[in-house]
Amino acid sequence: MDLTQRKITGTLSLDVVARRQQSIPQDAYFQGAFKLMRPQHLDDTGQLMYCLLNPGGGYLDGDRYQMDIRVHDTADLYLTAQSATKIYKTPKDQVRQDCQIEVGDQGILEFTADPIIPFQDARYTQDQIIHLKATSALFLSEVLTPGWSQDMQGFQYDYLNLRTRIYLADKLQVWDALVLEPKVKPIHTVGLFADYTHYGSIYIVHPLIDPEVEAKFETIITDNHPEVYAGISQLNFPGLAIRILGNGTEAVQATIDSCQKLFRQALLGRENALFKKY
Amino acid sequence: MLHQLVDTQFPTGAFSQSFGFEYLTFSGAVTDPASFQNWLADYLTEQLTYCEGLVIREVHQAPAPALAQVIQTWSAALYAQMLPKEMRYGNIQMGKQFSKLINQLLVDPQLQQYQTLVQEKVILPHSAIVFCLACRALQLTCTETLTNYYYMTLYNLTQNAVRGIPIGQTKGQQLIVALHPVITQAVAQTLALSVDEFGRTAPGLEIAQMKHQFLYSRSFMS
């Protein structure tokens, strides 16, 4: 990997552990273009909440970001971001973000990344590697917008690569690569984005996931979000993958929010859990 | 022998898979030869090339001593990349049938080794790898193997579209002819890919493959 040759623009390293009734940061280190807001406990579940900021406002050409998040056994973390990941044009190089996530036994991680906005002529690669145990729980979501360009047409970026790999007990279970080169390959074809402009992805992992739980998610998406075009499927292990196409960040984000609420209610048993998006 | 393998009558179960286009026919997105051809081209260039094609290349080029390990690695990657459940089930069934059948037609130690890996549940079977091993046994080059695999897959899907959408027999044949240059291009691209590009798929393909399982009435298993 090219990380040895490049100066890292932003680093985040976060260890969350369970202590008595609450999850607490054991180690939270960030430098450069990453910043964590002061952690909070939003409710009485003991879950720790962190909000991630990029004080620079956006990713610049040549930037390298490195994130390491470890949720230790029985710890519970909700990590979210504040605004949007803007990737400005990259005339010479590209922007790359590497993210390593580990969730321990009976650990819980909810990670709702904010919408990615690739600007005109931008190149962006994001590589996420997630290691789970058989008893870990995960809610992971991502939103991709058509990006920003002067003509407001969208899809004016050069290259976008969002890769996620999930290992369960060290066994590779998910290999997901979305690669878009809208200037080379038209976006609005039946196999790619059809007539839609925004994309969303969700992974839900929990030992209790079965066809009945899958049906609940399917129903909530179909009944409450008819404006999006979405698919859901059970993975090779107790987990779900959800793919969403829609027009507008709000439509896709609302679908994700519904799924996160259901994840908390149906799988974490948090009927009255406070749900607040920052 | 190769003619038998690429024949749509070769009983691997491909005739019962639509890999998602049946949902699109139901939803109104794929209803005629032109819209089916567009879907098929996306399926080839946005999924097949980066997944099965790349795996065929890696298995074809693996030296014999490393073959079993290469097969294990790529079988796991291939099924990790297939998020829609019906795609995994359909491909496991096809791979199982293909591996069993080919070992009754061809005597080859590498195909036998593959069947053993499947029987011992070391790997999940996939027809792309079985096809590749058969072509290795028949001493086909990697280019020939990929060309024939893409042709076979597209031909099978087109025959299924002839019955399923339906489209006319002649239109189906014309559509395959129109896709010849696309296949040639896909083969060249597959040979040039970096291993790091494995696993690319596109949301429109995947969502249809996921939604298929929720259709009330289905002619195909995927």
C-alpha cells in the first residue's frame, strides 16, 4: 500500500471498551484533518456516541486518511459524522481513505457515514475492512450523491471506488466493490443507476437475523419508502445487505434511518431508544 | 467436447436461472430485445468480467502445485462477492451439477481434485471454475476459455429470455451476434485487470437480483 510513501493527512484511532454499565473510550487518538467531538452517552443503554468531523471541510488532492476503530468485547459504539464527505477535484493524484474496523464478542457498532459528495474531476478510493465475531452486531451505512459540478449535472467526477470487505471469525464473507467512472461508462443504464441519482448501502449483522427479521426490514422499506428502489438479501451468515437507489439524499437517508430504528428495536431490543442524527 | 460444454442443452441447470432479469421483466424495465441486450451488456461488463472472469483468469494461470490453494481462495471470494442469496444458491446448484457431470465425461486429475474439494465441503462449487478446469484439461488458452465462458453464459441467458420475456428466436440469435464485439472487448479487459479490481458489481444488477426472491410468481430460480 502507498501509505508508507505518503504523509497521512488525517488519522483516527479509537478503542472503546465496556466498563460496568457503560462503554467508554479507552484510547481516542486523532490528528491532522480528523477530529472527534466530545463523546456522549445519549441514553441509558450505556452506548457511547462519537461524532466525527473533518474540520478542513473536504478532502483535497493527494489526501490520505486512516481510520482504526476497535469496539472491544461487549462494548457499544455509535459513530456518526457531521455533514458530508466532500472530495474536491484531484488533478494530479487522488484521495484515499483506509478504514479498519474490529468488533469484539457481543460488541455493537453503529457507524452511519455521512453522504459522499465527489466534486467534478475528483478521484476517490475508500477501502473498509471489517472484522466481526460470531456474536458481534453491526449497523453500517453509506450514502453516495451524484456529486457537485458547476453545471449541476452531477456525475462529473473521474473515478470512485468504495470497497468493503467483511470477515466473520476471520473468514471472508462479504466482498463489495462499487466502482464508478461516469465519464467512461454512462451511469443511467439498467444495470447501474437506472433513472436514479443517489445510492445507499446498508449492512446489518446480528446473531438473531433470520428470514423473519429479513421480512421485517423488507416490509418497512417497501411500505414506508416507496420512493426508493431497494433490494435486501440475507448474507451467508446472520446478516443482511441492503442496496438503495433513489433521487435525493433525503429519500435514501430516510430509508437508512428507518432501518437503523428497526435494527435497534428488533435486534437490540431498544424499543424506546433515543434516535438522534447529528 | 467444448461444443458440448457451451451448448445450452448441456445440463448444468443454467436454463432455470435469470440472474435478475426476470424481476426487471416483471417491473417493466426489460421487456424487449433492446432492453434485454442492454441488461445483458451491463451484466457482462459490470459483473461477470470483474467477478467470474477474473477468477477464471487466475485459476487458468495458476501453476499446478498451487491450483488447490488458488481455487480455495477464489471460491471464497466469489461467494463473498455474491450478496443476493438467490445468486449464491443458483450458482452452487449449477456448480455442483457441472462438476459432477464433467467428471463423468472427462478424466482429468484437476477436475477430480475439484470434485473432492466440493464433496469434502472445502469449497462451494461454481461453474466458472469447473468450466475453467475443463478448458485447462482441453488445453484451451485463457483467451479461448474466457471467450467461451462469456459466450456460454450470455447464450444461456438469451435462450432464457426467448422463453421468459419472451423475445423471438431470431431476435435472440441477432442479439448474440450483436454482442460478439462486446465479448471480445470484455475478454481483453479481463486479461488486463489488476487483481485488486475483483468483485465490482453495479447496484441496478444487484437490486434486481435481490428483489427477485420476493416475486410472487416466478419462472426462474434467480
